[in-house]
Amino acid sequence: MTPIKIEEYNYPLPENRIAKYPLPQRDHSKLLVYKQQQITEDIFYNIGEYISPQSLLIYNNTRVIHARLVFHKESGARVEIFCLEPLVPHNYESALAANSQCTWKCMIGNLKKWKTGALVQTISINDTNEPKTIELHAERIATTGNTHEVQFTWNDPTISFAELLELVGELPIPPYLNRPSEEQDKQTYQTVYSHIKGSVAAPTAGLHFTHDVLQNLRAKGVHTDELTLHVGAGTFQPVKTEDANEHTMHAEIIAVNLQTVANLIEHLGRIVAVGTTSMRTLESLYFIGCQLDKLTKEQQLSLQTIQVQQFEPYNATYTLTTKQALESIINYLHTTGQKVLHAETRIMIKPGYDFHVVDTLITNFHQPKSTLLLLVSAFVGEDWRKIYDYALANDFRFLSYGDSSILTRNRQDS
């Protein structure tokens, strides 16, 4: 595999260009428009001017959970537990609905102060007819690398783990904001269409959308649909290896409705992805369809897990068209009696990737030397640097709370 020198995807990002807070009106952010290798700019609420009628706009409906839990030992030492993904039960819905115990993969801050024993937090709930006190226990039961298995138990079966997180958890805003989360982040760090809980980071390209923007797009004839990718903490991780190919992509959980897959087939050639999470999900569908196409009906019925590996796009020799791959997913869902495709993806979209599904990408401006910047480079080629130079020279705001761009892939690159 040809090495990718991550230093070639570096650029100077002054601290004062990182947006620490969102604009008062989320759809008033600047919009960089890249089409046919030309750059112009506008305001986000005019994005409908750059999306053709009868296009299909796909966004990620995941909702950020209050995944940071702070415990204090009797000594006063503060220990922070960052819930990354559920282990028991393994799926998000069941783990968040758990009413007495669950186990999560976690990162732990100030681990040296938590050598043994359980951490305990007492939670008082006074906004009910019967005030109550709950004890939340956290016990570290295993360690793998820099992550830990933490079992949470609590003594009130009428309270779910999701409710506990809402009560005492903190919203995990990105570390590069260099500030603690604030009350307003509970609204501003969620998209207006988020409703499936599970992410530990927001799909930030969607933060610019308002209900009015979506309504105007639909009135213009743009179709909309949604999917789910629960964003993991890996989205914050810069590439630390000289060769980006040596970077490890973490698995992320995706879910796509059968009807959404059918809508994709109907709109091939006119698909707009809101954000890199939607992009990774949509492009993963091609490889999932190719995998399923190779299985017999009996093999499909016994299939336990569907996974897209990090380098599958570069190592596999699939020959299906995009339409055939998506039809394979529909056939699989009919065969197994399911209405939703559930899978995991580690897909790494980097220069040299052949796009199968997405034609236009709406995205923010990403960190230097990140996998997200590699994805943008794969989509627009060497023009990524022209785009970022323009944004830096024209007062665009960067990263999660920053401004937006809409990038159209050059058809000759497809």
C-alpha cells in the first residue's frame, strides 16, 4: 500500500481561528462553495441555492449523550469516566435503557487516583412528587490498552442509565475547544434533528441546519432522509503516525433503514451527505452490499455481525455497481425479515479512494493531520489545500463550532 505522509496534510491553524462558541443563529455561519474547481462563498441559510432539486440530502440523526461522569473519592480526588461505547448490553438502545447495571468501555481521567474499589456518587432527585436518593457505583473490571471496562450499578430500577447520564453526566465537547462544557452546549452541540442517543461527539456538519433551512430545501424539491452513525471519541484523535496507513480506525455503529436504501437507489448521482459521518456510512453501504452478495441465503440468515474493515476499499476486488450493491442489502433485509440494517464500520477514506455513493459533501473545516482532512482530500483531490487556504484568508471559523462548506465532486474523478 502506497504510504501517505500525514505531514503533507498539515496546515497552520492559529488558535484564534478555532471557534470556541457557535454563532447566536446557527444558520448564519459562512458557507464556502466549491464546485467545478471554483470557490465562492455565501451564508449557510442560502445552501438551497447550491443543491439541485430532486437531490437526496442524507443526515446523521445521532444524539450526543452526556458521556462524562465525574466521581470524587473520599480523599477529594476527582476521577472522570468517559463512556465510549456499551459492552453489556452491547447495543446502545439496550445499554441506555438498562435499569440496574451496565458495562461500558471507558477512558478514565486521573486514573492514578483510582487503584482499586468502587467509586460512588450519590444523586438526589427532587423534581418528582417523591424526592429520592440514588447511589451510582462504578467498578473497573478490566483494562485493555488505554481503555477500561467499567461496570455501573445503581439501586433504583425505575431510573435508566440514560436518565442517570442526563442527570449528572457532562456533555463531552471536543478537547480542542479548551474550555469546560456550559449549559448552552446542551442545545448548541446537538443538531436540530438528533433523536437517536449514542454519540460521544456531535456530527458537527449538521449543527448549521435549522428547521427553516430544512423546510426551505424540501419546498425546493430536495428530498431528505436520515441514518445513524454513533460518533466515537476516535473522531478527536489526530493521526500520530508518519504514514497515515498505520493509524487505527475505531469501529463505529451504523444503522440504515430499508426505505433509506431504496431512496438511495432512486437518487443515485444526486446524493448529498451532511458531514463525514454520513459520508462514511453511505460509502460503507457499498462494501456491505458486496459482502452480502457473496453469501448464500443460509449464510445470510446465520450472519451475526456485518463489518467493513479499515482497508477493505483498497484490498477487496468487488465488481458490483452501486445499484447492485444497494439492491443486495435490500434483498438481505427481506431475507432476514429486518427493516433496519445494523453494522459496524472502520472504513478509512483517504486519497486514492473510489467513491461509490456520495456526490456532494457538506462539512466543516477539520483539524490538520486528521483522518477527516484525508477524507476531504480524497473527495476534492489536491484542491483541498486551495479550499483551506481560501478559508484561512477569508476569516472562516474552524472546527466543530466553525463555519461550513459544500463540496461537489468533480465527475471526471468518479
